[in-house]
Amino acid sequence: MGWTIAHQIAHLAKADANVLIALKDPASFANVGTDADRDAEVGAGQPREVLLEQWRAGRAELAEALGELPADRAFPWFGSELNAQLMIPLRLMETWAHGQDIYDTLGIEHAPTSGLEHVAALGVAGGEMSFAVAQLAVPAEPIRIELTGPGGGSWGPEDAAQRIEGSALDFCLRVTHRRERAQTGLKAVGEDADKWLDVARVFL
């Protein structure tokens, strides 16, 4: 199904609401649905001013709730448990990624900011998952990640033989599947690093 801007906002609002359920009523979280397309369609059917207010109020409530929660306190999530320390960057990542969809729809440049460091860090942390989901062996050798520009940084040993280089923006666009690899300026040195850019992801 092709999503409109309203679908993107509705999806974010629903995801924020789901986190609030997990925080405030963990016992009922098992009853939360997983049909993202249906939820987005329902949300998008609301008047625009209602949808926007719902999203804005929900994200403010979630930010407050996560800010008050001990960073290491676990709460249920789909197929696992998470804590605020991980959920906060995950919400930032998803909001940024769907925001990119909206920028692309409108044909407006989405200027990178230092906040991309959180998305990039999740992309780096998702390396093993990326290989596992693609049914590939997890590399035995370390891979150095060197990202430039707003939100850039370095991960992995400096003397690693394999590495990925490029802008933080391109890396974030790639790991969130907002751009194909060929649409970025990312460069890989080494076979495993090259494979990583092909299969990189931050979500299942």
C-alpha cells in the first residue's frame, strides 16, 4: 500500500501510543495489534488537525514518560523487552526515517543535524542483525566505521583492515532503507564491509 503523509504521521502516532501502553500497562501490551498498514489507514482517515494534535500530544507524553523512567528498567516490546536507554534512540530513528519520507514526498531537502549520531549508532549496533536477517555469517573480523558531517563519528578499532566510510547522512539513509546503496556515496573496503552495505538495516 502506498502511504501518504497522513499515513506517515498516523504510523508515528500509533507507535508512540504503543510505547506508552508498554510503559503504563505492560500486562495489556500483548493485545496490541501488529498490522501497521491497517493502523496507518485508520489514523490517516481522521481530520488532519485531529491527527496532528494526536501525534504532537502523544509524542510529548511519551517523551515525559521515557524521561522519568529509569534508563535500565525493562518493559515489553514486540517479541522482546526494551528499556528507555534503547527505546529513546529507536523513536528518534523511526521519527527521522518517516520524516525523510515526508521530505522526499514534498521534494524538500532534509538537512542533516548532529542528531543523526543516534541513528548512525543504531545502524552500527545493527551490524550483526543485518547479517543474520540476510542469512549470512556474522563477520569474524572487526569493521571500522568512519562517518563525516553532522552526526558523524567513528566505531571499531582504528587498525581494522575492513572499513566503511562516508557521510553520516548517507549511512543513516542506507540503514533505514530510505536510499539504495548506489544512491549514496558510501565506500567499503573489504568483503564483509561490502556485504554489510548491501544488507544493512536497523529494524527487522
